[in-house]
Amino acid sequence: QVQLVESGGGLVQAGGSLRLSCAASGRTFSSYAMGWFRQAPGKEREFVAAINWSGSNTRVADSVKGRFTISRDNAKNTVYLQMNSLKAEDTAVYYCAAGVAGYNSDYESHRMYAYWGQGTQVTVSS
């Protein structure tokens, strides 16, 4: 069982930066792949970024490539999402998620993740 708590959301002007954190409970954090997803009002939840258990492999959505970076610190049981050059269309509730990845797992699918945080609101004003 893993419990996830996101923090770091808030209101920022377009072009600004935020860093989201997701703190995980439990002693097996390093066993899990971690992902960030977001959901804007009236839209489906969408993949943002993912990282494998060791941090050696990351993926980001095309819509945030070059602006967002995912990283993790297994010693601190925390995964981060650094968001730069924010745009109004990045406004959403951001969720972190944890899942056990297999050889052919689809890191970009919400189905891979068994545990989810409660979400943190990010609002970008234009």
C-alpha cells in the first residue's frame, strides 16, 4: 500500500515556474514507477510525465516537452515535477500516481498506476 500526497500547486503567471512534489509513504517507494497526470475542467485526465523506479528512464507528454521535467529522490520517497514556461493551458489539477511497471508497461496509461494522490491545483493566469 502506498499513500501519495502532492504539494506545490498554486497560482502563477504565464511564463512562470512551479515545482510540484509528491511524497509517498511506505518502504517500497523505490519499487514503483511514478507518473504525473492532470485534469482540466471538462476534460479527461491526461498523461504529463513518468519516471521508472530508478530514475534512469523518463517520459513526458509532447505538450510539455522542453518545459516540464520529472525526477525522483528515492531516499526521500519523493517525486518532483518541475514546470517552467507555464502556459494558461497548463491549468489543471495535477495528480501523482504510483504503479508497478513490467517489461511492456505503458507508462502513459492511467491503468498502469494503482495508487493516486488527491491532486493539487495549478492555475496559470495569462
